[in-house]
Amino acid sequence: MPRSLPGLWLIALFTAVCPALGQVEERAVRVDTGDILEVMVPRYPELSKPYPVSPTGGITLDLVGEVAVRGLTAPEIEALLERRLAEYLRYPQGVVV
């Protein structure tokens, strides 16, 4: 019986570690002042260009004006830009890199 105790500890340790091995920690990169966002708006090349994040934390697009982006992730900014551009464009799909 005493010989199986180390084996049980090994199994318990392995079982505790296995779930963590399968998980990949995804760190959300948040935009800050001084960053430059590459915005691409398909079908609207005049809006597709790099936009610097201003000291106030926003980017300025010709159609919608300043959009506050500091502290947001790229997917959050894409959703925000699509909502703002929907007021002016027929197909407001944007990509932020």
C-alpha cells in the first residue's frame, strides 16, 4: 500500500496541471496614446489608412470625426467604428490592425 502513494501523488499532480496546459492565455492588447492604428474599410479606400491615436486618446476619421479608442482592443474598436460608420456608409465593415 505505501508504494502506491507516490503514484497517486503523481497522478493528482498531473491531473491538476493538464487543464492548464490546454489553455492559452490570450492577452488583450489595449490601445494607448501614441499608437498608430491601421484601419481598413473595404470598398472605401479613402478611409483606409494609418490613424495615430491622439494625446486625448482618439483617432479622427473624415466622416465621423474623433472616436475615443484609448483602452480598447482591436475587435472593440472595429465594432465601434462599424457602428459610427453605419450612420454614413452602406456597408460599414472595418478592420483594425
